[in-house]
Amino acid sequence: MFKGVLIEKDDAGYRASVKTLDEAQLPEGNVTVRVSHSTLNYKDGLAITGKGPVVRTFPMVPGIDLVGVVEDSTHPEYKAGDAVVLNGWGVGEVHWGGLAQKARLNGDWLVPLPAAFTPQQAMAIGTAGYTAMLCVLALERHGVQPGDGEILVTGAAGGVGSVAIAVLAKLGYTVVAATGRTQDADYLKALGAAEVVDRALFSSPGKPLGKERWAGAVDVVGSHVLANVCATTKYRGVVAACGLAAGMDLPATVAPFILRGVTLAGVDSVMCPRADRLLAWQRLASDLDLAKLGQISREVGLAEAIPLADSLLRGEVRGRIVVDVNR
Ligand code: NDP
């Protein structure tokens, strides 16, 4: 038997609670993992509260991230005792996830825990941090370099935003942080932001083109914010878009793309191929200051993750939440 958060949906409604589960209930998979830590991402917030259609089958153990030790494996690359990390692949959505003391998974989804990180640090990074790195890699792939000018990071005080700022600053970029929490300017500057701007500057319907400012951007917000970011990106600049914190819509025109050669680079972490995942984790090991990771994250127990899901969706959680599933 093991403890886990279970999401149920039936005539009594949609609810999440900590339950004692039987190993026989675990889904199919060729690797069983004794989970030590999971995290709370935006998508986990949607799953736990039911505010977004993230969970496709019920009952479901949420948690799109986990770190732990292999207990049992028939996968050729993993044996008992190996430390592993999982991010995405529909885990916590269609396959039981990380917010539990045990998980059974397809070994192809796992990556070895990088030697540079403790289990807690790997989860302080989690999907949010690994996605931030995928965004940085997208900027690089499209030719953005530190000398090109300012890089805007939206949703700056959230999980993806916080890690993106820390990584970009360490790589030598001049980072401008857009946030609804300007009172957290000291936190954002400590992570490496050169300037903090109010997200209200980007939140209303804007013009097709504005004054050129950004050499690149990492956007987690979508909607008018993404449209305004594209409209103010410099000639041949690059915008890496990964999120929808303000909405899934994109009320933009093609003007930035056809008149300024701006690139809108989409970033997905869930189905991201293994080679790109390994590269992202390798780059996090070299390009993320671990001391900053301590400022970005805090740890909670399994039961605390449930009420925090709602706070996270309201934009009240700063940085990253690590969940100790054995607490
Ligand atoms: P967080 O909740 O930690 O951060 C989101 C941040 O967005 C908030 O902290 C807030 O930042 C800002 N925000 C929230 N609501 C609004 C709003 N209505 N208007 C403008 N800004 C808002 O989430 P994550 O960092 O974990 O994820 C961010 C987004 O990225 C989510 O939409 C998530 O689904 C997406 N994502 C996508 C992935 C992919 O594979 N494509 C992977 C990981 C995340 P502030 O207070 O600083 O303004």
C-alpha cells in the first residue's frame, strides 16, 4: 500500500484527496519507481482543481513530474536502484502520475537523474524549469545571442519565468521581467533581471506593430500579452511561446512576422523527444545557478499540494513548489 493524491469524478462531483492506494491499482508499465518528490506545475493546478480539462481518465493520480529510485524494472536501460526523473508524456493526465509514493511507467519516458542535481533540486526545476530551458534552446536555435539586446520574460514570478530569468542571466543576456507582482521586483532582480516591468503594459489589446525593443522573449502568458510581445519584438527577433496563463487565444496580426521577420517558436515539453530532453537537462546542469534554485523553490508535503493548486492558478505562488510525497 502507498499514499497518493487521487482525483475522482463521479455523481458526487470532481475532487482530489490523499488516499491509501494498492500497488495492484498502478497502471501498466515496465518500470516501478519509489517516488521521493514531485512538484506542482500550472497543469497540475488545472488537474487538481478541475479548472481545465487536463485529466482524461478517472480516477487519476496527478503529478506531471517525479523523481525517485527504480524499485523494479524489465526495461533494458534501467535496473533497481537507479535514480530517475520523469517529466510529461501525459503522466498525471492519462497515466497515473508523481503525486504518490509509487509510480509505474514506461521506461522510455524516463531520464537518469543528472549527477549535478539532488532529487529535490531536480524537482525544483521540474517541468517548468525544463520548459524554460527548452525556450532558451529555441532562442539559441534561431540565432539569438546575448549581444543582440534585451530578452523579455513574461509571467516572470511563476515557475517557468523564474527559471528562464536565472538561466538567461547566467548566459549573459540582459533580461527584462514582466510581472503582475511588481512588489516582487527584488526577487526577480536577485534571479538576474536587469529591469522589472508591469505586465499591465502588455495585457490590453494593442497595435499590430509597436516600438521595437526585444531581441527575444520567453512567453508563458499567451493572449494579448503574446500578441503585444510579438508586436514589439525587434527585426528578426525570436519569441518562444510555451504557455497560456492568460488564455489560449492569440489576438495578433501577421505584421511582426511579415514586416519584421519575427519568429514565433512554439515550445512543448510533454512529447518533446528524448534527445532534446537530455540536452535540456544537460544545459540546466551547466547554465542554472543552483544557489538561485534555492531562492526559487520551497517544499511542501503531499496533502499541502491540494490547496496550493488553487493558489497557483490564481497566480499567488512564487517560483516553484517541490512536493515531498513521503511527508
Ligand atoms: P505558474 O503559475 O508558476 O506561473 C504563471 C505566471 O503567469 C504567474 O506566476 C503570473 O506571473 C503569470 N500569470 C498568471 N495569470 C496571468 C494572467 N491572467 N495574465 C497575465 N499573467 C498571468 O505556472 P508555470 O510557470 O508552471 O507555467 C506557466 C505557463 O506555461 C502555464 O500556462 C503552463 O500551462 C505553461 N507550460 C507549458 C509547458 C509546455 O510544455 N508548453 C510546460 C510548462 C508550463 P506574474 O505574477 O509574474 O505576472
